[in-house]
Amino acid sequence: MRLTTKGRFAVTAMIDLALRSGEGPVTLAGISDRQKISLSYLEQLFGKLRRNSLVDSVRGPGGGYCLSRPVGHITVADIVRAVDETFDATQCGGRENCRDEDRCMTHELWSTLNFKMYEYLTSVTLSELVEKQAKKASGDVAIIRQARRVGPAPRAKSMGALA
């Protein structure tokens, strides 16, 4: 499998979109700012995501993108496939002509890896990734709140004051 920045950025952008899906359509400019992904690159990715029915676009003021199906029904494999990433670790593209029109000795290894990667990415939903991010964000907020409550460390009393 060839997982390039295209697939990685598409998954990241979809997590960002799903995290904000309750707030109405999400702009690509907002995703671009938050995730530090080029706006023009996001436009290309979201065109493919829309054509593959993973997102819907909303035009006009207040427009942007929203998920086209429930967050639990979108897998990482769906996202990666939508942006034209391949699930192929073989040299031959699965044609079994790796070595002078013959199958190479490691063909079965790479074919099995393809299957296992696809199986795993199909088992991970966007919902799971969003949930992990939401927990992480709420944990970060709790840590910040605790730090604010603690305040400065109390001063130690001098030995003379204790006697």
C-alpha cells in the first residue's frame, strides 16, 4: 500500500470536519488554518471526497462542507480510496509478473500485507478517530484547568518560624 500525504491529509481533514459537523458546514479555509494544509490541496482532496459521496458541499454565505453519511459509516479505507490511494505493496500491482513475467518469491508476503492493511483500515471508522480526538482535547482542557486552580506554590516556612 502506498499511503502518501494525500491519504494522510484526507483523513486529517475528515477528522477536523467531523469534529465540527454539529456546527453546520465547515469551510476549507478553516480546516486549512487549523491543520496547516494548503487550501488548494484541500480543494483537490474535497473534490474527490465529494465525488465519492463522503462529503456534501453547501454553497453560498455560511457554506462549506459537511459529511454525507453518519460518521460511524465512514471508514479510513473509504477516505483513502476516495483520494485515489492504492492498497498495494506488491511490485507488480497484483499481476503476479514481478520477476520477468513470473511471480516473485515474496509476492504472497506483500499480497497478504495488502489484505491486512485493507482489513485494518476498513475496521477503523471516522467515529472512532473523532472520539479519540475529543477525549484528547477534553483531557488537555482538564490539565489546563487544574494548572490554573493550583496557582503558585505555597511558600515554605523558615526553620525559625517552626521552632
